[in-house]
Amino acid sequence: MIKKVTAFIDENRLLNNGDAVIVALSGGMDSVTLLHILYSVKELYNLNLHAAHLNHGIRGEEADRDEAFVRELCEGMGVPLHVRRADILAIAEKSGKSEELCGREARYAFFDELSAKYSAKIATAHNRDDNAETVLWNLVRGSGLSGLCGIPVMRGNIIRPLLCCSRKEIEAYQREHDLRYVTDSTNLTTDYTRNKIRLQIMPLLRQLNENADGNIVRMADIAQKADGYLSDISIVELKSCEVNGGYDCEKLSMLPEAVRDYALRKIADVAGASMDYAHTALVTQAMQSGGAVNLGGGYTAICAQGILRIVADDAEKNAVESMPLRDFPRAVRVQIKDGRIFRDGIEIPCQKINNLFLNNLIPCDIITDETIVRSRREGDTFSDSRRGVTKSIKKLFNELKIPREDRDSVLLAANGSRVIWIEGVGCCERVAPDRDGDAILIDNGSLREEQIPPLQIE
């Protein structure tokens, strides 16, 4: 079995020479076997071997017995052991999560801390039977193709060297080497979902086919290859769907269904959200008719103006507080003369007053003490001299396809409800290059800091 595990380790490149490895050691048969095997190949890979144990306190004296056992085991092997105690019952009650989930989160948080501290990989004792049980559970709870891939051999700093071994092989190894271990009594009850699969469902499946475990794992391997292919294709296709502010709904809708679903989930992943099967179907529908889909976890998918965006639910709480234009740090007092811009008699370097500068110049004679910089308000209007029309800010933002969640963060300069400048759009009153006089230049990032003088409005 050691040869089988080392071949699996080498095939999947789980270990490198000189690695630090921390074994997640519960004290049960699987984790004790993993520790024994890695200890046996310690010299082969020049490993810096540690172990970690979380006493979750759920089983009282039995949990303390487990801790005492792993302490004695590691001391006898000369393996450094790290132990943490946690009141999982109290954590579960406070958080409203299941004991299983809270225990898992606490364990992996502990392991991650140790991994960072020792620059180590974390080795867990998941085996082939665990993998089959996980695939079944994911199937029952409605997982997509990625859930049918089962337990990954490696994920980040987590490695699983025993995934190639069945529980029967581990039991045989334990008997061969006379390994002592402890039994978690909760593993013998059907109070937990995974135990029901292990103790009730898998035995029934083995009656139908004695190699049910192996067939499920083979299917998971096929699913993993298909999942990887679809994932790679979706990344390529997403590139062609990117537009300013999000993704083109029409192009996304034209993708093959399987690729489109993967693309949508990748869009959600990048935004920090998640999208399950039901959400994917709703977002697909929204791409056709417009609308929003609450993804949960504080995120919403918005389909508007033909663009799909994933936004945080608090994205609209970003209205800009108003400030006097005189206090706006990007406002620079300049003089225009003969089509050139000067500041305190010194010309600001630019070949000519190009449109970028021109659209951000506000004549001083229309600026008052009441001129403020702020975000949009109900009733705001904007006169676009280039089009010769006056329209509401709402209508203008719709035409410009500014995302709804970004509109409250767009800066405006206004006299009351009359908007005289919009960030990224420019001024409603343009100063012709041949018009001399004082003006305010709202810097667009073209000026160096030393070129910007203090603003003084008389």
C-alpha cells in the first residue's frame, strides 16, 4: 500500500523534496494510517512532518480521550503535535449552522493558520470511499457537474494522499502494522447525513454491484475531465463577451448552453458571489428580458441595457456628499488666452485646448458660492450644447448606459438643479478655444500634482 500511495503522490505531484506537511490527525483509523505512511516515507521526501488535532468538545470525555491518544501517539513517533480546543456546540448554536459545518470550518481555520505559520501543506485522510460518498451526497442535493467531480486530490494547500485507497485497503494496512486508533462514536450513528450514506445507502448499492464505489469514483474522474474542458472553453468565450461595465447579454445568450452556464458561474466567482443551478436559469431568463436576480450572500445579478453585471447589494449606498466647488480638490483656476491655458501666468503644457480639456472647463462667470459638487438628485437637468437639448440626468444616464449601481457615485457640479458639469461627460457650457478669460479646469488626471495651484474663487 505504501508503494501505491507514493505512486499516487508522485503522479499528482502532491509532495516536493523538503516539504513541510501537517497531518490532520483525528485519531481515527484513516488519519492514523496517513500519519504512519507519511512517517514511513519521511526520509524519501525529506519531509518536515507535523500533526494537528482539534478537540471540538462535542463528545465530552470521549473527545478528551481522543486528544490524549494523539498526544501519546505523536510523542512516541517524535512528531510535533498542535492541538486546539473549540466549543463547536456553542458556535453552532450562536451561528445557526449545523454542528458538522461548524466543526469543519473550525478545523480548516486551524489548519490554515498552521499552514501559514510553517509554510506547510495540510494532508487529510480522505479515501476512495469518502470520495464516492461525497459524489452521491452532491448528486442528491442538486449539485452540477463540478459537484460530481468529487473530492479534489489537491486544493490550494490541502493534499489527500489516500484518495487512491479504499477503506478495506486501509483496514488491511492497519491490521498488518497493528496500528492503534480510536473510534468516534458519532460515526456509528445515522444522525448525520454522511453517516446515513456510509451506513445505509452504500451497503445497498454494493448489493447491486460490489464495485459500486469504484464505478462512482470512475464516473467522478470522467466528470472532472469534462468539467475542466468546459471551464477552459468558458474562459475563452467570456473574453469575447466582455464590454465596458460587464458582459454582453446577447453574446452570452448565444453560447452553447453548457458553456454559457459555466461562463455565468465564472462571472459570479470573479465578483465574489456564487451561482447555483436555479440562479443560472433565472439569470439566463433575465438576459433575455432584463431584470435582477438576488444571488444571496450580499450579491445581485443585474441585466440592464443589454449588459450583465454582478454587484454587491450595498453598491447603491455610495452617494457623494455635496461640497463647495471651491473645496473640490480637482478644480484648478486657469486663464485662457489665444487658445492656450495658463495657470498664474505659466502655461500648462498642452499642444492645444483639446476636447479632453475643453469639456472640463467651466467659465468663472457662471460659478457662484452656491456651486457645489455632488451626486445626482431628483429633478436634475443637463443642457448639452453639442446636441442642443436639455434632458433629465436620469434619461442622460440611461442613454450613456451608466450602470444603475454606479450612478450615485458619478460626480456633478451644479447650481441648484442645473447641472453644469458631469464627471466623464464634461460641461454643459463649453468654452471656445478663442474665448479668453478665467475658467475652472476640473482636472481629468492629465495634470501633474505640482502643476495644480490652490483654487481661489473671488
